[in-house]
Amino acid sequence: MAAIGGIFMTDGKALESKALMGMSRAMLARGGKRREAFIDREIGLFFGRGEDGERPFASSDEGDGSLLLCDGEVYDERESGGERARFFGESDAELSLEAYRKYGGAMGEHISGEFAIAAYDRQKKELLLLRDPMGARPLYYIKDRGRVAFASEIKGLLGLLGSVEVDRGVLREHIFSPCGRYGGGDIYKDILEVGRSGGCVCSRLTVAPFTYSGEALRRESESRRTVFGGFACPDGEGMARLLTEILFAFDYPQFDALMPSFIRDLSRAAEVSGAVSDGTLCSDIFYSAERSDRLFCMSSFRCARVAPEKSTAKERELKRMESVMKELLIERDGEALAYIFGKDWEGDIRREKNTAKRIRVMGMMWQAVLWYESYCVTFT
């Protein structure tokens, strides 16, 4: 997985490299330690990749001077209006660049896969941001003070904004709904998320979001699937570490009762070729895809995905996890919890009758305090 990001100065001023390098240093969860950057007056792009990963950057040798960043996997054939579209390249970025040069902003109709793409046309002075139909690979952007900045991690944008606001109502909806809101960009007031099967065209005059019609799911062969089962409940120290790592991967509170088992299965699956069960308590495959990508950042293992399943944990096992979560939450700052969730935050937990959902709520409340302490967020 690659870390990608950049800044486009829509006011025509020259970009200061300090801001770009600050974004790159903040994005630690994706792309390993190898970082490279390109700056040409009003546009600056950077990417990170693992030691053996392919280069997620491509530039055109043609007169248009197009530049492209690609995080993910892009497949080069799709039926389109009777025409068989074929693109060639030694990497996903090169293949995507060819599609961009041929179709421009409509390239999403002619490629498939799991991807987040940023393409810049130096002649037109236009930046295209594009996301795959599954919404598996994250991509966020901000528009302020004569610039558009984008990144594959929210933390890459926080340094540009300083303190950011979070709507308490949106946060509560995310935490208390059955499976959480899709994505996390709308939790932050000033950070926008490129939607699945969507993109935006950024010029010096405007930022124009759009959607396209794309394949929702790339299906894997059944023979490649290896699904692990079982249930794991870490001790208090292990759970605290796990909650911290999950918050770092998402940049906003995210948890459910079966996440520990899912992450354990990822580490086991690293030794085989196959897939693991997502184990989420919801039935939204799009939510599953986005979440799986973030957790793979923690495991350094990319595997095929299977559809989400309902909880198979027995009630007594969930009760054991609930006990661990209660002890962790008691140790948290009560004033911070009251500030974020109101004075009756304990009553909110008690009113949730489902054990697994109570675990989810407590885990995300615990993360929310750490989020508040570490991410310079304010609540409105």
C-alpha cells in the first residue's frame, strides 16, 4: 500500500516544500519509510512505498506533461459501449496514466480494481481525484486559502489545518449506529472524503465533485479463500494497544467486538495464501472493504476479502470482553468523556441492550478520549 498526497496551489502562487514534507512525515501508517516527492511551482506530489513495492508515481513523456499517483490495484480491461478498452504499463500508476490521458475524468468508467488516484494535467492546471467503486482505498481533501490538498490519511491534512472541529451529532451517529458511518471524512468538519465510485476535478476556479458508474465488487475465486474462525479476547494491556493501533490506522474512532479476532486471523493468514473473514457485526460490504484496507496497514498483509459475517462469539465470551472494556474505560479521563459525550455517557452505555454493541460503544469512547488528546480536535 502506498501513501499518496499533494498540494495544488489554486491561487497560482509557488508551493512551499515545507508544507508538503510536513504532510509526508505525518503519514506513517501507509507506504513504509521510502518517500519521494515532485514539486513544480504550483503542484507538489509525494508518495511512500515499501522497500519492494512498485513505484506509485508516473509521468507522461508526451507534451501534456501529465502526472499521476496511484495507491492500489488497477485492472486494465472493461467492456465499455462495445469497445474493448486496453491499457498497458509496467505498474498500476503507468496503466492508470494511460487511461487518464485517453479518458480524462471519465477514466473511472474504463478501469476496475481497488484504488485511490490523483492525476494532474500541467497544461490545463487541473487536478483529478478518483476513488474505486468499493471505496476500499481512502482519499481525503481540503480546500482553503488558495490551495487544494489531498492525502490517503487524514493525519496528512491535520497539520495544514491546525485544530479541526468535529460535530458531536455526527460522532454519536457513527458510534451508536449498528455498523458506523461509511468512511470517516464527514466526521471532521473541514475535511472532505472522495466518495466511492466518485471523484472531483480541482481547478483554479472551483472544486467539482462527481460520481461515475463502476463495478462494485471484484470477486475472488472460491479456491483461493481460506477463512479462519474462532474468537479472541486480549487482556487489558493487549486491548488498549489494539484500540490505539486501530485509531492510528483510521484517524477516527472505529471498533467492533470481533476486530481482535479479525486482526489475529490476519497475522495467521500471512503464512498462507487466501482470505480471512472480516468478522464485522454489520452486513455492508462497502464498510467492510474500507475497514479491511485500514487494518491491513497494521498487518502488512494484503489478502482477498470475503463478505462480512454476523457474530459467532458466544455470549459468555462477549461478557469477558465487556469486562475488559469496562476496566479500561474506568481508567479514562471522566471529564474528557463528559466533554465529548455529555454527562450521561454511562447511561448511554447502559441503555444499549446488545452486549456486542455495548463493547463497540465502550471501545470507541475509549478511543475518542485518546483522539481528543492526540489529534487537536475540538467538538461542536
